[in-house]
Amino acid sequence: MKQQDIQHLYWRAGFGVTPNQLKTLSNMDKHQVVNELFQNSSSPSRLEIDTSELDHFTMKSVLKDKSKRREFINKSTEKLKVFNTIWVNRLVTTDELLREKMTLFWANHFVCRDNNIFHVKQYNNIIRNNALGNFGDFVKAISKEAAMLKYLNNKQNRKQKPNENFARELMELFTLGEGHYSEEDIKESARAFTGYSHNYEGEFAFRKLQHDYDFKTFFGHTGRYDGDDIIDMILDQKQCARFVCRKIYNYFVNDTINEERVEELANVFYKDYDIENLMRHVFMSDWFYEEKNKGTKIKSPIEFLVGMTRTVPVEFKKTKDVLKIQKLLGQILLNPPNVAGWKGGKSWIDSNTIMLRLKLPSIILSNAKISIKEKGDFEDNFEKYYSKKKINKFVSAKIDWETFDKEFSNSSFEDLNHQLIIPELSDGTETYLKTLSQNSKRNFCVQLMSLPEYQMC
Amino acid sequence: MCATHVITRISNVLIMDRRHFFKQSTLASSLFFVPNFVKAFENLATTGLGYKRLVIIQLAGGNDGLNTIIPFNHDVYYRNRPTIGIKKNEIIKVTDDLGFHSNLQPLKKLYDQGHLTIINNVGYPNPNRSHFRSTDIWQTASNSDQYLQTGWIGRYLDAYGNKPYNAIEIDDSLSLALKGQNINGIATKNPQTLFRTSQDPYFKNVLQHYQDEHLSEHNLGYLYKTIIAAESSAKYIFEKHKTTSNKQEYPNNEFANQLKTTSRLINSGIETKVFYSSLGGFDTHAGQPNKQSRLLKIYAEGIEAFVSDLKQQGTFDDTLILTFSEFGRRVKQNAANGTDHGAASNLFIIGNQLKKPGFYNELASLSNLDDNGDLKYSVDFRSIYATVLGKWLAVEDKTILNKNFPKLDFI
């Protein structure tokens, strides 16, 4: 497989590719490369966090005692921050690239936010487990998750007093998109989801007394439907496959939508709603590798941060630094802005985020300095240059340049450029880079990462 | 085009970017020799954007409106707040029913001078009690069941702005309120830091080597355009900022610093229509009295210095200050001497051109509450936005709010 194609695939299905991986993969054909991607993601590894500090809380104490509840929420909120960094770290270190990338995608599809660490962890792993599975099973599982039951108020959805929030977002944001259902469909389907609840541990609990067992008329059919029936009837609509495939295309292929391709994907997906089959179809398609789809996506803050630290390993000393970077870049994992999620694409970029993005590699990796020494300038050695200012005020981090050196030991400067930068560099930028002294690969790496082109994948 | 129009347009260009103007305009040479004449126009309404400015302040966390403006003649108030209700003799009474928290003396002064309008019971239908979501609703001006991905100031920029600095947030990062579809505002706590960041020699060199192909409509082109706009905005803000100083001492705290920066920028004649800042910490679930008192003091003293500074420099007339919180708090206090998340609350408008200074409307009933025990709203916050957009910034509010909201007559 061509190097460029591998890079494209690995950026979209993962967070980039290292020179050594690239070398191995380029000896394989497309079929083998794509297969390996799926093979590596075949069985999910749960994301875990030590929550033993919260073990002494009981349902009774948390529900009955207000100060206990406050204490629980405070401790849980602290744990969520740690869980965030554990997730980021997973993205940096994982070999299950596709599964993790899909998990990010679905977390921004089935958007949810909660402050109970147990429920958040469970929700996060439900997404991970189903990320390449059957979409129908996935939606049904999500509809029964504690965090979601709370987030979209389905917990308050009772026969006596239906709450339509979940039913509405289920159709508008999770399956069909606006305009493909009526207000009446929302009202009727909301009744089918009545009685959904969960226990303290976060397990689904069906409250029979609160469920409306009466007839409901949904999409022209009448029956004593429950939530799963409604989801099956939604999946029967081809629009559901179209809606999801459009989002997949937008996220994995190009944010300029090609309607023909979306229809092609919807035909594949509608057959069995098998996510793995759908993604295999995307990555095996010739059109996926067309030039117009390469290097045209603006990296999300997480893709940017993870991609960078996969190239030069960074060990952040403080949880709050990892969160601070996410906040300033505009994407804090587990903290989506609202149920519609992050819009992505150009919306990541404003005057402040773009300046920070250009500056961040140098801030983290080289104390905010980007070498602009011209060719022929007197050369300090790298360590001396960067040891002038030892304390990094913005973040406290340990940089593992040795791993970078090893990984890129066989790469020329020219190679480094092609390994880190996905879109073509313009002649002007290329010329400018050539005027700079090419003495240290580390310097050059920071220079490349500070280019606007590095923001693209 | 009539002559005045030409002149206003030209002086506007001059204010915005003299260098650019000299390159562009054939009239430059003649005007160059009459700088005083041009300067005279700098303080007049200059552009399609107009000259009036809006300063928005969010009291983040949900300020307890009932302990800010206190309904001291209602038994219901004291019955619901046995330990945190503010005693009658500690209140700065202004009407038979309502009075200010004792730390709001500076606000009382503004009230007496006719510079303050208090609008009671501001909220929206089906109120959401999550900070996050309710802030979103206020910042995007959406319905409570609607999810918009642009802010109301962002959409104002889309329709009427052309530079990021047309709306500035005094912070490190940009809120949703200032994000539009095609143009975003810019955030800066410190214009000098922002400027230094933008002046990195490496970036300057990269930008010098950019070519037209970079500026295409594609995503990469968008990045380059944003960088160029950020660089010139940072430079422009910095240069404006350094031309002025404050004529007034400010208290030494972060909030006052935000207002200090805002004032310097306003007084520099910067082409910024909206300034956005916030004061956090109002989420007073426990031990409310001390926390809230401290914050109200910071708020009131900051505002006092700010207004006085603007007055001394003759810019108060053209500045309108809007203070809101994402929600008020429950009428009934909780067991921890605090209050839980509520719904409708009061909102302050401060300025020198108020049509209805004092209380704009009556406080809603303290006994006829919603199902959660919260005040019911009587004024939709989007009506206030519509008023500010239509009557103060003189733009088509419907375009920005996507709907016609009835305007109020406080300005």
C-alpha cells in the first residue's frame, strides 16, 4: 500500500502512524492493512479507574443525606477529571486505534454528560463495546444507560406525566435527523419509553407501574410498543441509515458531503446496521483515498493533542494541565457543550484557538521557543538551547525526546516533513523551511508541528 | 452617496487601519493633511456598525436575585429564608417593597442618578436548571429545547461585523456567545500578552510566505485567514489599548481588571461593539450570605469605578452595560444556609440613556411559584436582547435572534 494512503487511513481511523509502523505496513496490500486495523480492534479493553475512595458511599447515604450527597458529587467530579486524563492517555498509547477513534465518534453522537463517575465510566465503556457492533443493539443499550436516562430526563418519563426529551433527541440527533418525524411521533414514542429507570449501581430498572402499556401509534403503526419496538421501527426507516452514514462520511471522509457516496454507504448500512461492515466498506473504497479527501480535515483538539504526543511522548505531571489544554483548545472530553455535541470542522478554529494551536507544540515541547536560526548560524546544541529556561510555566511535563529520536532515526528531514505533514506544503512554506538550519530533527519537528498545515489531517 | 457618508466611511477606515487605508483609498492624500478634521469625526457615529457599545457581564453560577434586590415587605420571603433572609435594617431600601443588598451602595448611587434599570423576573419558558445548559441558552438565545451552535453576539458579527475585534471577550478563551457561523469574536485578558503571542517571529515568517492559494475557501485556507485576522486583530487591539489610560482607580481584583481593560479599549475609540466579561462564584448552595456579599461588593465596586472612568472620558453616554446571571435561585433556602438552582431573576441595565430608570416592572409573586418552587418569568431574556440589538446597536434583531421578540422600552 502507498505510504500516503496508509497515512491517510491511519489519521482518519486513528491518530497518525509512526515511521516504523509505516515501514511495515507499506509492504502489505490494502486488504491486509485494513484487515489489520480491524484485527487490532477486535476485542474492546475497558477503560478503568480506581474508585475505591467512593466505595464507602451507599445508596442510602447518598440519597438521604444532603451533605453526603454533596461530598459524593465533589469526589466524583474529581474522579471525572482523572478519568478524562486516563481516556486521553488511552488514546495516546492504544493499539486499538479504530475502536478508540470510533468511541470518540460515538461519544459525540450519543452525547451525554453526567457527574457520577460510576455511571460515566459505564457509559463510556458501553460506547467502546458497541463502537463496531450492531447499531440497533447500540441504540437500545444507550436508551437504558443510567447516564443517558438522567441526561435526557427519561428517568422522569412516567405514564402519568410523560417527558418527551429523550424521544425527541433519539430521533432528531441519534437516528433520523430533523424533519423526518412528526410531533405526534414524539409524543407517542415518549409513552413507549415510560418506566425506564436505573438503580444506584447504574443498572437498568424497568418500573412497571410507571410504564404506559396502552396502544401507541407510531409511523402509522399501532401497537402496545415499548422502547425497543420503537427503536426497531426507527431502524426500518432508510433515513436512519442515511443520517448515520452522513455523519460517518463527514467525520471520517470529508466535511464537504458527497451525496452519492452517502447513499452508497446507506445502502450498505441499511442491510444489517453492522458498523464494522460499514467502516470496512469506507476504508476499502477507492474513493476514500482520492486526493480531495486527503489532508482536508481540521484536526479536533483531541486529535491534535493526541497526534502530537504520539509523535513525541509527553508525560503531563498534573491532571489539571491536561484539562487546561483541552479547555483552551475548546474540547474537554466528557464535557460536551450540549446534546448536539461538538460541531467540529471550522468551528474548532477562532483567533484564540488557532494561535494556541500553532504555539502549543513549542510551549509543551520546547519552552515556547521555535528555532528560527537560519542556515549557517552558529549552532548551539539542542539541550543547551532549550535548557536556558528550565521551568515551563504553562504546563509541567516530561518530554521523551529519546523515543522520538529512536523512532525517527532513519528519517531524513525530507521524510520527517512527509511523515508529520499530511497536506502538500505550498512552495512558499517549503522554501521558508529550507532557509532554516536543518541541524536538529527535534527542532525541525517543532517547526513542522507549528505550521498551519500540521492542523490538517 | 452624500458627502457626510463619504467622510464617515473614510474616517472609519482610518480608525480601523490607517496603513491599510492609505494603500486603498485614493482620497487618502487629501485627508492626510487634515488630521484634526478627521479626528473630529472619530468620536462621532462612524460606521454601519454605529458607535454605541454594549458591555455584557455574566454573574456566573446563578446569582440569588432575591438576596440582591430584596423584597423586604413580603412575609413569604422571610418565611422561606429563616436564616439567610436579609434583615430589614440591613437593606438599602429604595421603594416600599424593594431594597438593595447592603454591599450594593454604589449601585444605589447609580439608581439615584437614573443610570440603572432593574428588570425583574427575567427568564424563559421551561427553564433549565443546569448551569451549563442554561448558560448555553442565554448565550445562544435559543429555546430551552433547542440546540444552537452559534452565539447571539456571534450571529450579530455574522450579519454586521467584519473583524474578530468587533466583539471582545475579556478572558483567555472564547465563549459560545461570541462564536458565529463565519466570524468569531476574539478573547483577550491582556492585550499585550495576546499581541506578544501573535508576534512570534516564526509565525510572521510563515505568514510572509503564504500565497493566495492558501486563502481559498477550503479548510486550510480558512486556517490561514483566521491566523492573518488574529494577527492583525491582536496588533490592532494592542495598539489601541496602549494609546489610553484609566482616569480612575480600580479595586484590585480580577473582575475590576476586566472592566479596567474594557474601559481602556472603549476610550481608545476601538472598533469594538460588544465586550463580554464575567464574574464567577455565585453558585451558593451552602454558606450563601458571606460568599454572595463578597461577590456583590466586588461587582458593585468594579462597576462604580468603571462608570466613573467612562464618565470622565466622555464615553458613558455611548455605553450600555447589561448584567445577567444564567438563573436565579430557589425561593426557599436549603438546610446548608444556601439556595439551590432556580429560574427567573433580575437583570441590570446601566447607562446614561435609559428611558425607564429604576424598576422596570414589578417583582413576580413569591407565593405563586412554578412546580420547583421558583419564580415564574414574566420577561423573556430574548426580548431584552431584541431591545438592545434593535434600539441600542440599531440592527435588525430578527435576523440575529431568528424570531421576532417584542421589544421593551427601557432604552
